Amino acid sequence: MKEFINKINSKQDLSLEEMQDAINSIMTGQVNDVEIETFLIGLNKKGISEEEITAAAMVMKDKSLKFDIGDGSHIDTCGTGGTGLHTFNCSTASSFVAAAGEAKITKHGNKAISSKSGSADFLEAAGANITHQREKLNLIFDQVGFIFLFAPLHHQAMKYVMPVRQKIAEKTIFNLLGPHTNPCSAKRQVLGVYDRKLVKTFSNVSKNLDMEHVLIVHGDDGLDEITVSAETVICELKNNKIHEYKISPKDFGINISPFEEIIAHSSEESLMLVKEAFSGKSSAVQDMIALNSGAALYVADIVKSISDGVEMAFELMNNGKAANKLETYVKASTNI
């Protein structure tokens, strides 16, 4: 480990194999907290390369309690979080709309870190049981077409780095890995990032990890979502090619809304806003859910374009199917 620390402290990137060795040592309890802290801070100071993120994600995925599910067409909507902007749980809400449109969802997520409500907090507020055994997850997926994969249950090797991460109290490479480590190995994803600089980086990492179809998104307002208050930059990985472009709500006949209209101060408020949108109430929240679930439906190959997905998403919210999908999941998660 000292060799790797010395190399990054001299501003040299680690090779794929070196980074795999380093992360494997950390995630198997072979490295003490002082060395882990020095290593993570050194990486931050040097700047984390695409190859280093790729290698770390490969190891974290290998250490996870992964399992096969579905026919391989399932998608994830897990992003990095970490914006600190306290908006409603858009990616979670959008995944239910996409599921209502027949997309198969294996939603990876956690409790809040920098926001007021993480995906796990939102689902618990809705009454769901997020702590499931494998056989129950399979039953729920078969019945609902949606499951939630609570990260701490699937990434138990993270226990070796948690004390140091809490001590450092700043983002590290481990804040970048969750979206790349879906326990069900989803190959299609809408992946929001908290930093504009990560858009191209994450698209290349997704390519390195043999993902099939991924939209890496970042709003000009700082959100790790397709936003309704500004334009959004997207890097699309499809057919092993990467294409970067920008979209605006106006491209889909949606007005740009004040950022304040998508803020939620608690899980309960977030749930209320989402339920209102699912009941057919027009709002900036409903517009933003439509944009993101439209992208999810596109990645899932349910529709041929984001625009077609947005149109379908509004219909699924206005006809009650999205609300029914959320209710069905909550009931299944508590009864199975």
C-alpha cells in the first residue's frame, strides 16, 4: 500500500491492476485506517483518473452480494447524489413511472448523505420495507417489475472504509462508485453526476465496464438529474459510442421553472410532491419526473426517443398507472 501511496503523492496515476490491488486490499480489511485516509486524500489531491474509477468499481462490484435477476433488460436510475441542493427524489419517482411503462427496474440507492431525503428515506416514508432477503427480492421483482437494492445490504465490504470516510468528511473515490456497482449488474442506466467534469469521465467508465446504454446527465443548475430549471448536458453511451449533447425542457414543450419549485425539505414533503404529480397535478415536479422517466423509458428501449418517453411519462402519471405502481411495490415489499 505504501508503494501506491507514494506513487499518487508524486502525482502519478495508478494502472488498472495497481488500483485493483489497492482497493482489494482496502475492501478485505488488510489496510489500516491511517493508510486508507492517506490514500484517499492523496487521490483527491492528484485527481482521480477514469482508469482508477473503473478499477475501483470492478473490485467493489466483485465484492458485492450480487445476484442474477430478470432477462438482462433491467435498468437503474442511480446517480451520485452529493449536490446538496435538497430537491425531491426525482430519480426514485421516475423509476416508478418507467416501471409503470413496462420497464424493468433494479433501483440501487441509499439513505440521504447530502440531501434531505435519499431514495431509501423516500421509500420508507411511503411505507415500503427496503430490507429484503434475496428470495423476496426475486418475488417482488417478478410481481412488480421494480425492486430497490439498499446499498448497505449489498456492499458489506464498505464497512472497512466507512470510519475513514466519515472522518475525512469530503467526497472521495467511493462517492463515485455506487452508480457503477448495481448488484444486479444492470447494463442500462440514467446516471446523474454532481459535477459537470464527471459527465465525460463517467461515460468512459461506463464504456470500460461494458455498459450497453447509459445517459450520464448533469443540469446547468448543478443537479444530478435532467433538470426543469435549466438546460442539461448529456453524454450518451450507446452501441459502444459516446455522443454529447444538451437538452432543454423547452425541447419537450415544457416551461423552464424556478428552482424553488422542485425543493423538498424532508422525505415526507418529497413523497407529497411526488404523489401530487402521480395524481395528475401539473407542476414543475411533474414536469421534471416526466423528463427523467422519459429518459429511463428510452434507455429501457420501451420508446425510441426521450421525447416519446416524456409523452408516455405524462400519460402514465395522469392515468394513475404510476401511482398504482408505487402502491403495488409498497404492498409487495411489506407482504411478501
